[in-house]
Amino acid sequence: MKLVIATHNQGKMAEFKLALGRYKIQLLSASEVGITQLPEENGASYEENAMMKAAFTTMRCKLPCLADDSGLEVAALGNAPGIYSARYGGKVNNGERIAYLLEQLRFTPQDKRNAKFVCSLVFTTPRGLVQGFEGESHGTILTGPRGQGGFGYDPIFFSNDLQKTFAEASEPEKLRVSHRGRAVASFVNWIRNPQGTPSGSKEPQAVTIR
């Protein structure tokens, strides 16, 4: 089975490969199927953004596709940056976005810096099968980066589950409790369960994972 991951983000691609590597699936990135540009993420929710990318990719390459949209929600900032996490403050790279977010929280005490990562994952096939999955991971925002791993906001997100930042965790540790890891686990459980296929679908066999 070939499955396209609708992303050009190498960090995300590595996480999908780790999560799905033990199954009989050939994972392909968007660029590997000739898609150099994905739709602009201008939806009103994570799910809308993921749906646009998944549907676009499936229509272009005629293969099953997984697309995700994810973000960091900080309670003290009214759940910002949320769906704008990848372009928060108009900053151009991870370091600048982290610095900008920490500046917004400069006067926020540690016990008021609760946050969560949210992931919406959408699976589509050329024959019209569509299914969505969600995942969350809760923690707090530190006053400075810790750790060398991960990507995005991982160095400042202290995981409640791991008691360390995502950037300090190994890849398997992070995957076990991360928002994306939990959404992918829900996807795998759904695919492996014949009862998970929506009523009337003609395509359960096409997406079987072993």
C-alpha cells in the first residue's frame, strides 16, 4: 500500500515514518509524488486545513493520503497561536517564533502557563473515503528552551506526561504521548478494525494495515 503524507515538513515526515514504519506501507511525501506546493492553510480550524491538504493531494496523485494540521494553544494567550502556530507573529523560523511567544508570556507566572498541542489528522482516498482523527498533548510553557531534539515549539513545551520537554525526549518517547502520535494511533486503530469503516463504504480492503 502506498500512502502519501501531505507535507513538506521533514520533522513531521520523520514522525509519520516512526509511527507507521512497522506496517506494510510505502510512505511518500508530497514532493515525492510531484507536489511542490500545498494549498494555503487558510481554513477556520485544524480540521479544515488538514482536509484541504488531504483532498488536494489525493486528487492530484490518485493515492490515499494523510494530512495533518496542528498547533500550540496557550491558555494565557487566549489559546493563541493555535491554527497560526506556523506563522505566529509573522516570524519566519522556529527560533523567532519561540522568542516571540516567550515575549508574550514574559510577565505570566509559571503556574499560569498551561498549554496543549492539538492535531487534526484527515485520511482521504481517490474513491471518496474521508475520515478524521484528533490528538492532544498537555503541558506548560517554560521560560526558555531546553533540549536539542524535536522541531517547532518542542524546546519550550514541558510535557505533563514525560516531565521533560519534547525536545529533551527521544523520538519514541515523544511519539507515545504527542498530539500527532495520538492522532496517528487513532488512525491505525480505525484502519485495523473492520467496524471502523463508515457504513456504505466500498473500500475497506484498500486501506487495510497489517
